[in-house]
Amino acid sequence: MKAFRTKLVLSLASATIAQACVSSAVQMPVTDMAEPEAAQEYAADAARPSPQSPDVLSLDSFQPRALMGGCDVRALPRSDETLPPKLQAAIAQARAYSAAQKGVSLLIVRDGKVIHESYEGEADESTWTDSYSMMKSLTGLMTGIAIEKGLIGSLDDPSGKYLSEWADDPRGQISIRQLLTMQSGLRLYPFGDPAGESMKLMFASDINGVALKTPLQDEPGAVFRYNNVNSQIVGAIIDRAAKAKGMPGFIDMLHDDVWCPLGNGEAALWLDREGGSPHYFAGAFARAADWARIGELFRNRGKANGQRIVSPEWVDAMTSPSAKNAAYGLHIWLGKAWQRQRRYSQESQVSVLHSARYLADDVVFFDGFGGQRVYVIPSSKLTIVRTGFANFNYDDAMIVNLLLAAL
């Protein structure tokens, strides 16, 4: 295990925490790129480093973690064809752009085969990076598996059916669909207070307890509000529903039903305490190739290595526009509904630059803080994984459109 990997993982995770200290009223700087063309008490005490302190790079700040062992690790097939000069040039431009925006990895798969894989600095194919909110899309995927296993009745089940704390609470009427589409109506706490509710969700020793104390801000279904609490509650529902039936919980399900069938390598999930809950909204540590295989699972509508991991109907459901935001499905972003500055909520001024409309209408993507992405473009048989240090100058249109234009 390379020392660089630990350094990178922690550096990336620290950027999430540093961002959590920035008021949502602050506009992140962006660069206009040329077209394309957030229970119990806060677990910290005075001894814990400040989220803005360099000491946050200490490994102890991101423990404990649950290790998911690799199974029959399968290398991604590699293309042996000579790429057309135009595509070679586009890939070179995409890598140069990613690197200039603090990129770490760029992995491009076309029609199931790797046509490009590159890493910057000391990183290589064994390097783990922090997924940030790409974990949300895994939680969305796991919801479909839980439904297919009969652990959850349907997307429209009320959350109170699975959460005893909400059984007789108005919040118990929030549906699983509303949680997954970020339309729960639950309050979004600002990130300005290092000891506030949003940071408790990061660092409390019972983050599910913190999430379940979140009050309603609006009527469920009324507005889109991107909120880590929604993902945490969905993950808790899956975990409880499985354990109520005497089955393994979320982590084991993810390992047995997704990680192993895909042939993914060793990975880890950040927990709130030993034996506790994962952060279902962030904190998955994996390699670029692992994310590529997950992207390919979506491109192939739930199938991998000759077997169904999840139904094609669930992939279709995840990638369909939600009622209040046509750019968001079930914990996955959709590229067809273009906005130059993609906003995460009405309250937050934080946005992502998306300088041009995608050159394909079927782009869907996992979005991780500051430029972590898995793009899936079925019409072009493409899956693109890009990771890097958090950077709000990153333009979501650039890499995808460079490649699409060349194809």
C-alpha cells in the first residue's frame, strides 16, 4: 500500500471538511472555460483538530473505516486498436485539462475496453481516492437491490415504515422516492458553523441519530434540496430493513451484491464509530477502475460479467428526471437538462460550472465534491472516471465534450 495513497485520500477528504466550514452564501469562484466545445453530541472535543487545521490530514480524523475486501478482482479489458488521431488528440486534451484542474486519475472505457488510463504525480492504478458524493449514487443503486430482495416494498413506501423513530411522526410520511430525489423537505443546515448540525452529520458518533433529528423545512415533495441527510436516512433504511429480516446489513450487501460480482478490488467506507454506520452520502475510498466498473454497470443497464446485479428497470428509474429537478434522478445527475451554473439547492450559492450543453442527451453522472466524476454515455458506449483534489474551477462539460466531439 503506497504512502501516497494515504496522503491522497486524506488530502481529498480534508477538502470536504474545509468546504463544510464555508457558508453556503459564499459563491465559489469559477473560470469561464471555453466551450465545448452535512442523535448525539458532536463527537469532537477540544482535542480534535479544527476542520480548517492542517492537522485534519491525520489518519485518526478519518477512522474508523470498514474494509471491503476484494474478491475475484477482474482487470478491465484493454483495447488493442489504434485510436483515430482525432480521438487521440481529444484524449490528450482531456488529460491535460484534468491535470490542470488538480486531477489525479482519468480512465476512459469505450465499449467495455480501456482506451486511456492515466495518473498524475505519484498516483497509479492502486491509488485510492475519496469519492465524496459519488457515494450517493452507490446508495441509490443499493436501494434498487434492497427492493429487488424484498427488503423494501417500493419507492413510495413511507420512511416511517422502516424507521421506528418516525413511525408516529409527520416525517415518517416522507417517501423513499422523495429522499432519493432530494425532495424530502428536510431542513438543510448551512455549513458555516464548525460545531453545527451539518458538521455533526460528519463527525458525531451516531450520525443516523443526527440525521433522524432533522426537522421538516417544507412539505415533502415541494422542492428540490440537495441534502446529505436524505442519503444518510436512505442508507439507514436499507441497513435496518436487511437486519430486520436477519440478513447482512448495507456494507455486506454492497460487498456481496455489487463489489464482488463486478470484480472490484479492496475498498473502504468511513464509519461514525467502530461497528457503527457508514456515511451513506460520502466517504467511500476506492480505485478509479472500481468506479469504472460501476459506471459500466449503469451503461449496461444493470448487467456485469454475464450476470444481473440490478434490474434494467431500476437503472431506468434512477436515470429518469425527478419531479422538481429534471437534472436529477434517484441519487444520480442527468446531463440532458443543461444549466450553465448547476445549483445544488435554492439556498446555496455553490454551483458547478457547466460551460456548454453536452453533445449527447443521455449523459448521466455521479457527482463528487469538487470534480470527482463518473460519466456514463450509453449512446457513445463511454464510461469516464475522473478524480482529483477538490477544485471549484472544474468545468463539467469539458472532458465529456472533448471526447464526444472526437467521436
